[in-house]
Amino acid sequence: MKIFFKILFVFAMLNNFVLAETFTSALKRAYETNPELNAERETLNISKQEHNVSKSSYLPTITIEGTKSDEDTDKLTNQNGSDASIKDVSPETKSIKITQTLIDLGRGSELAKSKIGIDLAGAKLLKKEQEILLKSIDAYTGLISANEKLLINRSNVELLERQVETDKIRLERGQIGLSDVAQSESSFAEAQAKLIEAENNLLTSKLNYENVIGNLSNIENLDKSSILIVDLPKQLSEAIEISKKRNPELIIAKLEYEQSKKDTNSAKSDMAPSATLSFDRTQTNDLSSTYDERNKDTLKATITWPFFSGGKNYANLKKNKSAELQKSLLLENSIKKNQTDVASSWTSYQSNKSLLNSVKAQVNAAEIANEGIVAEYNSGSDRTTLEVIQSNSLLLNAQISLVNSEKNYILSQFNLLKSVGLLNSDYLKIK
């Protein structure tokens, strides 16, 4: 029987191990299964096929056509009594036509635009990847923080419950007044309300986690110690230089500007001549009593020049030139915004780092002060219930601040990575 229970214990431990959701495994799950990210991957596939469509314009088109019919003429008698001839004809026509575009200035622009389109879709995929990974990190750390706050508030409720019981005993002994008991009971009620709020926040955080990452059976399976320590730029200038090359939003702005220039070139080509060369071979067989076969070969060169189209082509050119200018201005703005965003992320990271150290010191001081005040109160000194409650409240607020500071510090690191364009599966090694 003992062996049986040992086996059950080992199985339970292994089961918990399997169910453990590390930081990396959570990000990997989101990276592989998030519907928004998968939809963006399909957009990239569409862009690749559009490029293949554009490349096809450089290849000849071949058309094969064939027809066959039956024509039967019944025997007829003329007015003079003679018979009309009977004619059965089954004509067949076969043709093959090969057409090759020789000159079309627009197809080169369209091909180049479609090639840029692949890069643009790739950049948008990276942007979406960064967004989903940051959401996942926020969900993971948020759920851990919510659970820690719940435990802190639950411990506070238990502590204040004991405080109320102690104060009632001291009231009976005449050591404190009724107002002291009222103060502890009020603090206990407030702590219970905060506990309910913490429970609701935990539920919300879990729902957010499952929405971004996936189902989670047990919050205790999350592993705070598994959160990655990432390499960050050492200086703001370094961060800005990296972002100029890696930030997806900046890359998208550059590629959209390049595409707009190709659209302008394509609009210009609409007013230029184009030339095609075609070869057409047609074979016709009557297949009658008198076999008749005719072959016809046609080689034709065609030049098309849209001389006048009611001003449509010229208006389209002006429209595309305006669009090109618009994308140029947006690119300029993106460059400025990128530097601002990186600087803001850098400042936020540095601030959260300093704040975390300050809050840690605050918690340590609050713990020491609270222990001293509680000890003095319990020893029968002139410490009041209000002083104990205030000391406990300061400690509680410091502990909650520490949880928030730890979460904000972690998020500020990954947000800095996002601003420079390094928050991706390759850099985090989650593929």
C-alpha cells in the first residue's frame, strides 16, 4: 500500500511538471497559435503569390482552341425529277496562338512593387509578432502579479482578523478602549473588501491570459523565475541606431514610400506605348467526301499607344504623385517618432529600474518597523492599536508597490526591445 501511494505521489509530481507553464513555453504557445499572428502569416503568403502573378507577365501566353461540327444534307428531289446530291460535312478547326509582350513599361514597375510587397508583408508580420509577444508578456507577468497581490491581501485579512481577536481580549482586560477595537474591526472590513477586489482582478487577469496565450489549468503552474533576462542596448544612442535598421514600423514606412514611387512609374507607363508579338496557326479540315485541309499561319506585331483617354491617365498620374508625396511625409514623421519612442522606452526602463530598487528598500524598512511596533504592542507598551494598524497598512502598500514595480520593470525591458525592433522569436529563442 505504501508503494502504491508513493507511485501516486510521483505521478502527481510528474503531472504538475508537465503542466508547468514557463515564460518561454507561454510565449512559444502564443507565437504558434495566436489567430492574429497566423492571419498575418497568410497575408505574407498572399503577397508571395501576387509576386508570382506579376512575374507571369514576362512569359508568353499560349492559347489552344479547337472546334468540330457535323453538317448533314438529306436527299432531295428537284422539280425536274432529278435527285439532289447528298452532302455530309464534318468541319474541324484547330488553332494555337502564342503572344509575347515586347514592350510594357508598367509591368516592370508592377513586378518591383510586388517584390516590395513581400518585404512589406514580412515587416507587418514582424510588427504583429512584436505586438502579440508583448501582450503575452504582459498577460504572463500580469497574472503572476495578480496572484501575488491576492496572497498579500489574504495574509493581511488573516493578520487583521487575529488583531481583532487580540484587541477584544485586551478590551476585556481593560488594557484598551472600545474605540481601539472599532479601529481594528474597521481595518479588517476594509481588508476583506480589498481581498474581494484582488480575487476579481485575478479572474480578469486569467481571462486575459487565456485570450492571448491559451487555456491555463492552474495559476500555480506559472513560474516567475523562468522569466527571461534579456540583453538590452547599453546606451540610448545604441538603441536608436538599432531601431533605424530593425524597427518594423519604420521599415513599413520606408517600404510603403518605395511602393508609392513604383505606383507613380506605373501611372507614367499608362501613357506610353506598348508592343506585343503574336503567332497564330490555324488548321481547318472539311472532312467531306472531298477532303479539304487548309493551314494558315499569322505573325502579327501590335503597337498600342493610349493617345487620349479623356484625361483619365493624367489624373491617375497626379493622384499617384500626391500619394508618393504623402508617403514621403509619413516616412519623415516615422523617423522622428521612432527616435521619440525609443527615447521614451529607454527613460521608462531606467526609471522603473531605479524605482524598483527604492521600493525594495521601502519594503525592507516597513518590515523592520512593523515588526518592532507589533512587538512593542504585544509586550504591553504604550503603543496603540492605531499605530499597529497604520504600520501594517504601510507594509501592505509597500508590498503591493513592490509587486507592481517588479511587473513594470520587466515590461519596460521588453517594451524597450519592442521599440528597437528586437522583440521577436529569433531574439527570444522561442522557435
